[in-house]
Amino acid sequence: MRLQIPALLMAALFSTVALSAGVITYGDMDCLNQGCYGANDPTAGATLQGLAPDALTLASMTFGHSYPFTPSAGDFPGTDTIYVGSTQTGSHDGYSGSAGRVNGPQVLTLDYSSLIAAGQKLSTLTLGIAADDFQFPAFGQPFTAMVNGSVDAALTAQLNAFNQSGPLVQFFTIGINPAVDPGNHILTLSINEGGDGGDGWAVDFLTIGVTTTATSATPEPSTMAMLALGGLAGAVARRFSKS
């Protein structure tokens, strides 16, 4: 006699996979305290979660604004602040001559642990940055971006690709390799500028988007035995009912 375990019992023997996703915004979407977004969504056109590592999306709108500006009380640390390189020996724009500028690196600590429940595994990690006044092509002062202590080449390349020609915000997102997750689900982003450090920049707000997979626990051996016995009993009952 060949044992036939009912389909429902067979399904219970295997792990099931569920998907979940979420996004956190860090800082206020206020265009560096300038209010230039109006009723527009500065993230429109960008993908906030689910990006593969190094994949990139750009928001569809850019926003010009006035300066100088300084952070308000309660602003997320590192946002709404004019930065220059850690070593500044030159000045190429109005930001780099502003009295309120801060020497880099700009360090932003993003805790996304609330998006990952117990038993879930991080599947994708998407970083969003409302980048302001990055002008490497114009001034030749190279930016470097580090994620959790290591240089992120794709993110660095994107910051150096911007030529924002002045006080201009554009949001973008980039996929980060989930392998950088340290287990406490905190991403530390560091942005600095080399050369003469004299091309000022800022960040209005950031986002972290994640997708996760949740795998159910494998049944205990006793549970599997009970399921198998249940299948055997069903098979025996069916055989005798045909006698």
C-alpha cells in the first residue's frame, strides 16, 4: 500500500513565506525650511522600496529655493544643514561661504528596526535622499558616500553625477545590498567631500524602505509524526471503506 498524505497535511510540513514592506521618513519634507515644495510630493516618480542593489530611481521634480538656511529645533540630525568638506581650503559657491556651514563628514543615522518584526529576514533595502546643491561636474570636488563604514561606489557615483547648478533639491533612491545590515537594523550614512572642500551641499530628508520575508518555523518532529499518522489513518480508512 502506498501512503497518500492529504494535500493540506503535506502543505503543513513545509515552511511558508510571507512578504511585508514598509518605509520610514527621516526629517521633515520642508525644502530645507524654505517651503519650496508647495503642494507637490518631492518623492513622486521615485521607487521607495524593493530596489535591487545599486538600482537607482530619480524623482520627477526638482525644486529651487533661497539660502542660507539653518536647521530648526527638532530637525532630524544632519538634515537642513549646509555642509562643506572636512578640510575646506577653497570656496566655490554661496553655501561654502555661509557663516552657518559645518565641516563634514555629514553623518546620518537611520534606524529602521521598527520595520522588521521578529522572525523576519531583510530582503531589500532602499535608501532615499533629498539631495541639495551637489555640483561635482561644475567644481571638481569629489564626494564620497559610505554606508555602515564602507564606501558605496554606486551611491558615490550618483552624488558625483549631480550637477544641480545651485540651491536645488532632487530626491532619489538607490538599492543598498542587504548584506550591509548589521543585525540591529541601523544604517549609518556618511557623506564627505575631498579636494578643497569648497562645494557646499545639504540633505533635506531621507527615507528607508524595506521588504522582508518571514519563514514559518519548521514543524517539530513530533508534529511531523502526528501529521504522518493522520495521513496513514486517512489512507487506511479509505481502504476499508472500499472493502
